[in-house]
Amino acid sequence: MTPNSHSFVSLFAQTLPMFDPAGFDPIPAPLWFVQFFKVLGFVLHLIAMNIWFAGIPLILLMMIFGQKFGKRFVKRMFSQLPIIMAFGINFGIVPLLFIQTVYYKPFYTATILMAWHWIMIIPLVMIAYYSLYIAAFSVGKEKTHTQTFLAGLISSLCLLMTAYIMVNAMALMGRPETLVSLWQQGQFIAGTDAAGTTYGLGVNSAEPTLWYRYGAMFGLAMTTVAFWTVFDAMILIPKRKEKTLEELQDDEAYRRWAVSFAVLVAWIGGIIAAACYYQYIGFLKTNPATAAYFGGAGRPEFQYLIYAAMLAPFLGAVALTGAKLCRTGRFVTVIGVTLCQLVALATFAVARQWVQNLEVSQIVSFAQFTENTQLKPIFTSPLVVFLVFFVLGTLVIAWLIRQMAGAAKPAA
């Protein structure tokens, strides 16, 4: 290591823990607007993402152990997943857009330090997407069971790895000491000075909350799969006049199976999510960025939100259990389960956002940001253009879901 290298590392270590707000560009929208749409976009992304994140492993299990209705579940899910994944990718743009609007310096710092892992998301998602299409076109056909299973397995492994990288990067944003450590490690390979650049090989594998965050996400994803299983069975299987009595009875039997299956998946997912989140809360209580918000002198509303996020995954399980025991109608069941799942996802997203703000505040002072909201001319305002296309995109996706329901084949 050269003397200049020593001084550069020392300078970086001294200046990283707090970026100078004067070096940030003005925010092109009010901070509350950015926070709101970041959370909203994340919730919409979660709905679709969770279905493939936990859904594909469950599909693979049903391919091995499932009976008559388990096989039907496999066929229905695989046929829908390419479209659902397209929805998830498009909605995922919204939180990524806003994280680069306000948090771009810690975000870029984290993702540059782990650049090769971060860029691997692109080929991983592409392989997962193509594999899903292979599974969707081969499922249910003769002599293609192994092909369908392998395609689903490849897709699932790619998406599980993608989730690991994403959780890794988001956790790294709020760890100034780890950012410094990874930067220092990335400068020198076999004593070679990289002139202040980084090799991008860092990974936040020592992050103590990593696997608890990952586990909580997977458990919450299982509850979302439970919700979607019921939504699909109750809404997306049409009651057509050309169906025979036997087909209609088979549909009703599948709906009853779907509710029972969803109850089991929702309770298991809720337990996994709550157990992991409970451990995660233990780290929040010792994290310098969040520790002051716990205890008698802390912020009660923050504590309520954090514990609500831990318990919220059980909402869907309770709603499904109630629907099963009370034998509620199709639409009452769907509305109740949908509302409970949306509340669970929103609670998780808001709690996550608050914690992220506190952690990133160690290196970025939000209070010193300047705003430059551009509303005129109205047709070229970035804010107005975003809102218009966000609403149009959401309406198009709602229309596509309705088309999915109308285009469902009677034998599906």
C-alpha cells in the first residue's frame, strides 16, 4: 500500500459517515410525496413479487406431493406466473425510481461496492423469466413433467438469489461502517493499488439482520401466496353456462380445497415471518440508529408500528380461518382476505421505510434537503407526467387481470 493509498482510505473513512447535503441535487418533488409513492410502489411490487418468491417453491412441492387439486393448483399458477412476474417487474420500477431520487448517494455507494453481485440481478431475472415461460407452456402436457419441474426449479433458484442480493444491498445502505470496510477491502488484491477505485466484489454477508430480514420476507410472501390462491379460485375461475354439472361441482370442490390449502400456507408463513421479525426487532433495539426509539423514553408510535408489522402477517391467516369456519360467500371471503393482506403488506412497508430512514440518516441528513418541485409547464412537469403514467399503468394492469379472468378456459 502506498502513502497516497493510506491517505485516501483515511479520507474516505472520515468523510463517508455523513454525506454533505450541499452535494445533493434538489428533490424534484416534496419529500412526503417521494416517501408515499416509494411505499405505495413497494406494496404493489410486493403483491406480485411475493407470489413468485414463495409461490414457485410451493408449486414444486405440489408437483411432488400434490394430488388431484394440488396438480390443478400447479397448472393454474404456472400459467399465470409469467404475467404476474411482468406486473412485479414493472411495479418494482416505482420504489427503485424514488430510492434513486432521495437516497441515491448511499444507494449507489452500496451497489457499486457490490457491483458484480448487483449486476447479476439482470441475467438472474432474465433466466427466471424465460424458465417460467418454459414451465407455463409445458405444464400439464404429456412427458413434460421433468421439463416443467426443472424449469420451475431454475426459475425459483434465480429469484431466491435475486432476493438475497436485493436484501443485501438495501441493508448495506444503512451501514456506514460496513461501507467503509468493503471499500477498503475492495482496493487491494495481492497488494495491488487500484487507484482509489473498487473491484465491486463486496458483499454484506456479515450483516446480522440479513437472514432474519430474508426470512421475514419469505414468510410474508407465503401469506401473499395464500391470498392469491383464494383470489384465483374464487374470482378467476369463471362460472360459464357451457360447463357441465360435473365441471361446476369440480370447481366448487377446488375452491374448498384452495381455502384449506391457503389456511395452512398462511399460518406457516405468518409464523415464519413473525419469528424472523421478532429476532430482527432485537437487533433494532441495539442498532445505534434505532435504539433510542425503544424503551420508556422512545417513540411509542414507532414501537407500535414495529410490533404491528411483526403480527400483521397473521391477519390473512385469521381471515382465511374465519372464512373457512363460517363458510362465508365467495366475494365476502375475497374482500376480507384481500383487505387483510393489503393491511399486512402496507404495515410491513411503512415500518421498513421508517427504519430505512433512520439508518440512512446516519450518513444523509434529510432535514437539509432542498426541494425543487416543478409543476409548470404542466405537460412536461416530471411530477405530473409520473402521476399520469402511474395511474394509466395501474389501470392497464387492472384491465389485464380482468381479461385473465374472462379468458380462463372452462377446463382450467
